[in-house]
Amino acid sequence: MAGDVNLDEDDGINAINVTPLVDVMLVLLVIFMATTTTIQDSEAMRVDKPDAKTGTKLEPNPHQILLMCTKEGAYSIDRVKVTEADPAARDKTIKDAISSKVKEDKDLQGVIMCDEGAEVGAMVHLIDLLRDAGVKKYAIATEKPQPKPGA
């Protein structure tokens, strides 16, 4: 009869085995997770901010420009490294970036994030560049002190 189903070993595979698909997807997930953290770490400069008990949390917003300096003397603007080695060219790049953001937003706030081991003069110089470009408000990034073990 045409309606009778005769199951033989020769009929072939009637279901899809999803186990290899799940295995491949899990491997891809692990690869993406590992590369994402690597990419995030490589794009930003590492800055060990100084501790401050009285610091307040400042939420990132579009009305800010982030200026960073490290103890090695490297600078960045909004997490983009400034590549000029000549101090005059570096200052011009930083000031131009600040000025272009000030033109877009008159209420721009500067956030200065310097490494704890960076020279104080580097931080003061960034403040001067902000003021020269017309930024009236600025903040210095710090972090809460870590509790001492056993205290």
C-alpha cells in the first residue's frame, strides 16, 4: 500500500545532528570573547589613576573630552593616541582637537586622566591646553582606594 511506511536502513538520514553546529558556535564564542578583550586593552592606554577618598563618580557623556597622559609621557585624546613626538606638534594636535569639540559644544567639560606616576607638569599642561581652547569646566579622574587586606 502506498500509505504504509517501510523503514529500512537504506532510507538515509531524516534528522539533522546539531551537535557539531553547537560545538563550532561555542568555539567561535570563546574566540570572539578573547579577541574582544584583547582589542579593548590594546586600543586604550593603561592609566593607573591616583587614589582619592572624596572623589565622585562622573558619568561619561557627549559633553566631555578625555585627555590622558602616562608616566612614559604618552598622550591621548578620547582614547586615541597622539603620535607626534615633537612637543609643539603634539600640543597643536591636542589643542586643535579640543577647539573642534568646543565649536560643536560650548558646554564642553574636560576630563584629565593622568597616570599616578606621571609628572604633575603634564597634567597642569593639559589643563592649560583646555583653558587656552576655551574649556571652562574640567575634572581630574581618580579612583577610590582599594581596601587593604586585613584592615
